Amino acid sequence: MTITLNKRTFNHMVELCAHQIDIVFHALSDATRRQMLSELTLGERTVGQLAEPYDMSLAAASKHIKVLEGAGLVRREIQGRTHLCRLEPGPLATAHQWLGFYERFWTDRLDALERLLKEDDARKAAEARTQAKPASKPGNEA
Amino acid sequence: MTITLNKRTFNHMVELCAHQIDIVFHALSDATRRQMLSELTLGERTVGQLAEPYDMSLAAASKHIKVLEGAGLVRREIQGRTHLCRLEPGPLATAHQWLGFYERFWTDRLDALERLLKEDDARKAAEARTQAKPASKPGNEA
DNA sequence: AAAACACTAAACCAATCGGTTGACAATCAC
DNA sequence: GTGATTGTCAACCGATTGGTTTAGTGTTTT
């Protein structure tokens, strides 16, 4: 079961040639572009609308959009003189899956943390008990 | 219990200012570095061990590792003259969560696809039926 | 003490990145 | 047609990236 999932993820890792994952992660590594994506979450936007919030030239914003398009994260539909952009979530799903491969590591880590905290609680409780009734049950210590 | 865990992760997302997400995604945007991470999945590795598979100078690989370290994805423990590296999955969890925000978009997309396929099947089944018994139920066509 | 080892630091290089400006192309509105 | 609007393209700029090489630091081995 989990083996199948891992294989699937592994295949994704291999099949989608690494270079395209490079491109997707690189597209996501810029805050402006991530904000644009989140704006596209709310619906289609023209290039001008996407560019408007930013203190940069339209040409610069247009380049950002082209990067997103190149990563397959955005599709553009030209309507007359305006270009309508929409979110294309496929590559995001791929990246999410890629990261999902590492999920067991952080969950393991959190599990370990939880275990430590529990042990710590138990130790402190035991300490409190020995403080209250000293030398009553000298078994589990150290 | 689980609420505590989520808050912790959520704090990560908020506390980690966008610039740090920039850094994490940038670190992930290079195939060499991603391979190094996957190698660290199998256990601790020295810098030399991590560098060995690649056709580049040790100094170049060392720089890659420093990028991973800067992103918080790797922690280094200096033992004598060797540096032991281990995977630090926290930032990966953050990135995974960040992408998870967009999950509904690709699942919606897949749902829509599934619906279309189902409709298509139904249409084809109907076609087959009208082929077998022509002019039997001339209701739902076009 | 000397030599080998594991690794970083620094200087350098070509390529890319994110931004600019100015010119251009296409469309809409009058 | 004229003029505004929407957007790209091309050239340029400084900063960063990924790589190199050479030198240097500290540790282990002998």
C-alpha cells in the first residue's frame, strides 16, 4: 500500500524530468509570483490587473507572468487586446506530491517530539510524587 | 493535542516571513540539491559522501549543501574534520502546507474531469443503445 | 613533525535574474 | 483615421547563481 504510493511518487520524480520541477520551484521562489498565484485563486485576471498591486513596471510584471506561464502554473487566453490569465494547478499538485514524499520525516519528527514531551511529563510527575512522598517507590529512576 | 501540532506548523507559516519561503523554494529549485535531500533521506551523510555522485568540484557541492543549510533543510554536525549532515524536514513541511492551500484547485479540476468522463460514458452508452434499438427512445439527444 | 585528509574561503567567470526604459504591435473607442 | 489602451519585445543594468581554481584551516595518521 504505502509502497505503491512511494513508487508512484518516485515515478513522478523520475518521469517529470527534473528540469521541469526545477522550473516550477523556481517560479514559486519569488514572493511576487506567489502573490500573483494567490490572486488568481480568486478568479481570472488580466495582465494589467495582476500587475497593478506592485510597484514595478508593467513589463516587469509581465515577465513574472511569463515565468509562471513557462512553469505551466498559469494559462493565458488572449481576448482582443487584453490577456486573461487563469490558474493552472497541475504543477502545484506535482510539487505537492514531490514534497509529500518527505512527509514521513516531519511526522516522525513530530511524533518523536510528542513522545519526548510525554516522557518529560511523566518524569516531572514522578519527581513531584517523590517530592511529596520521598523514598516511597525508588524503582524507576535515572 | 492535534490542535497544538497544527498551531505549531501554522506559526511556522506566519512566522516564516515570505522571504524565507523564497529561500526554501529556491533551494528546492535545483536538481542536485533535491537529490542530496533524497540521499539524506537514507541517513546522515558527510559532505564528501553527498558530493561524491556529482561531476563537480567538492567546493561546488559544498556550496550546494550550504544553500540547503541556509534554507534550514539540512543541519550540520562537525565531528573532527568531517561534517555530518542530516535532513531537517521542517521547512519541507512548511512548503508542503503552503502548496496544500491550492489543493482544492487541482482536486476540483480532477473532479470536473471525472464528471466529464462519466457524462461521456453515459453519452456513449446511450449512443450504443440507440444503435442497437434505433428510434426506440428519441428523447435525450443533440 | 610531516603528510594525508575533509572541508571551507576567496577570487574569479559566464549565465541568469529581476528590474528598467523605449519602441513596437494590436485592439478599442471616438 | 486618430488616439488611447493593453501588452509584448529588445536592449540594457546591477545583483545573484552555479561553477571553477587556488589557497588555507583544522584533524587524523604515520
